Amino acid sequence: MKSPSLAARITFLLVVTSLVVLGGGALVMDWRMDRAMEGRFRENLLTQAQALTTVVEVEQASDAPRPPPGLLASEGGASYELRCAGLPPQRSAPPPPVLPLDWPQAAGATPRFANLAGPRGRLGTVMFAFEEPSVLSPPTRSCALLFVQDRRSFDRLLTSLDWILTLGPLLALVVALLAVPLIVRRGLRPVRALVERMRDIGPHAPGQRLAMSGMRELDPLVGRFNDVLVRMDEGLARERQFASGLAHETRTRLAELRALTEVESRYPSGRSLAQILGEVGQIGAELEATVAALLLLTRLQSGLEQAQRQSLELAPWLERQWQRQRAAARERSVSLAIEGTPPASLHTDPALLEVVLGNLLGNACAYAPAGDTVHVRSHAHGIDIDNAAAGLDAIDLERFGQRFWRKQPPHAGHAGLGLALAHAAAQALGVQLRFELRDGRVYALLDWHGA
């Protein structure tokens, strides 16, 4: 199925809008013009009828026999019928071709207009009553006048105006159908040029960006696309680093196993089988820990690992976490100082919270220099952990949480995934984790209430 064209869509909208606006305007104008011209026609009809009554009043000053008034009676297809009390009806020559059914009873002091269907076309009529002066007693008599005007020429004029008002929007619609697609396609040239520039941008050419077009409508799109390119480059860089780090960690462990077996087979060290198997098991455990950490990190960052929250008594739970780290800290001559009072309980996921605190505290104890004291301060809003880190700078803090990143030479069992796991687990829990550097010490600040 062919995809819809933006030019065709814009053309359709413009044509429909033009048709609605021009057609609606033409209908309104036609209605107003018809009303105005109909009012003029009736006004002219009434003027002729009143002029005829004036002639009647002037000519009929006595009851002597007289010919019917002829002013305007035979001009422009006009005719009339006059009925006065006590006198026979008077008609024009020729007389009106048709008469209203309610004539003359419906004639009153207020003129009454109507349109009749004549043998040769429509007729406009006006009827009204008036008092005719007389020389006899009584001095006036009641009369009724029906004045009829052929309105064929007037209807032809209205029809001509209707055609003009109809053909105007149709002509504009035809022009729009022919001109708008060309104008739209010309106006969309910058979009096509932008598409051509996008064609050469992709993962094979990182670092490329689109130049601003200078057009107010396109520049926000270019800016958003460049932001997507920045995130894509960052993601590709992280994936390349991840792949490189994973390959390095796996290759290192496998090389250690191969070297151990080859050396022991060619040049026996004299160690017992239990010692050799213990070393093999340690290498396998480190490799297993790396793979397990990667699987958990992937589940956390992809959203597969959801927080299972429950009420947790925080003080005894934290004490168990501190006890697990004391032995590792003591082996490196690092002291662990616990300060402050945590809240009584916390609604959280204990497993994910253990991932966060376990990695933060384990990282602090593993990388603190010998003789240093790792401080852990608990308070109502969270936990702060700090240790000496003389070799770190602000740039290093920005790299905290990257996979397989290590500032110092790797320690046994540390593949550079701890802070990445802590960040991912903190995000899954909805808590805030940030790092600060003060006076040669790095602070890990964990806030229960999030950002």
C-alpha cells in the first residue's frame, strides 16, 4: 500500500478549507444580495402602485364616466385591478393574467406582497386599500388596488448573480487544485533536502550532526534529531565498552584457568589437588559473579526486574549488612564506623536495597586505602557512605556507574560492575543515588525519598 503524501494531505486540506470558506461566503453573499434586491423590487413595486393611486385620486374628482388611469399600466409588463365601493372594477389593458384567491378581501391599509405563477413566468404583486376622494356624499369611498409586475427580468438578474457567486468558488477551487500541489512541493524542498542529509547519518558514522536549516518549523525537528544522535552515540559507546569489558573479563578468567592447568601439567608446583582445585574454583566463582552481575544489571536496566515492596525493619537489617562487610574491611586494615539512627521502618524491596547498599559499602571497603576509616551515617532521609579516594577527580565521578570502569588496577572479584548495579537498582527502587568529592574523600549519598 502506497504511503500517503504530505503534499497531497496539505493540498486536500487547503482545497477543502478554500471550498468551505469561499462556498460559505458565496452562500452568505447570495442570501444577502437576494434579500436586498428583493427588498428593492418590492419597494419599486410599491412606488409604482402608490403613483397609480395618486393618478386615481387626481383623475377621479367626480363620478362622471372616465377611462381607467393608464400611467405605468402598460410599461414593463405591469398591470392592475382597482375596485372602489359603489363602482365597477377597473382593470388595465391588458388586465392582470392571474389574481390572488383572497383578493380583494385581503387588501388592507398595510401593503401585502406576494409572488404568483403566471402563464409566462413569475409575477410580483402588491395589494392595499386606500380612501378615494369623491364630490358626492360621502366625500370619500373605500378602494382596493392590486398591482402586478412581471418579474422575469428580475429573476434572470438574480440567476446571473447566482451563477457569478457559484462560479467564483469553483474557479478558485480549480486554481487551487492546479497551483497548490506545485506550491506545496516547492515549499517542501527543505524537508526533502533534510531527508537527503539524514541518509548518510547512522551508526557507521558516529559524531555526525545535522546543520540547522534556518527555518522555524524545521529547526526544532533538527534539534530533536541531533539529540537522538547524541543518545545513539552514547549508547553505542556504552555497548562497545560493555562488549570490550565483557570480552576482557571473560578472556582474563579463561586465560587464568588455561595457564593454571598448563603450568601444573608441565611444571608441577607440588601443591595438593585441593589447593589447585580451590584456585580453579575461585576463578570460576569470579567469572560466575561477573555473569550473574551482568544478568541482573540487564534485567534492571530493561525493566524486567520490578520492585517487590514491603515493610522492612531497617535497623536490624542494616546491622546485618554492616556485619557482612566487617570481615572484608578488616582484611584490608580498613575500619568501619557506623553513625546515626535510621528510621524505624522503610517500605522498599529488601533484595534491591541490598544490591544498592552491598555494592556501595563493598566498593568503599575494597578501594579505601589501608588504614582508612569508612564512615556510614544513617539519618531520616537516607544513608551517606564516604571513604578516602585521593586519586579521584570530578571527571571520574561522571564515569561512576559505567560498566567495567575502574580507576585503580582491578581487585580480585571486582569486575567494575558494582556501581552500575547500585545505580540500576536505585533507579528501580525510585531512590536517588549521587556521588560527591570533598577534601579527597568520595561520598555516596543515598536518599530514600528520591530525586
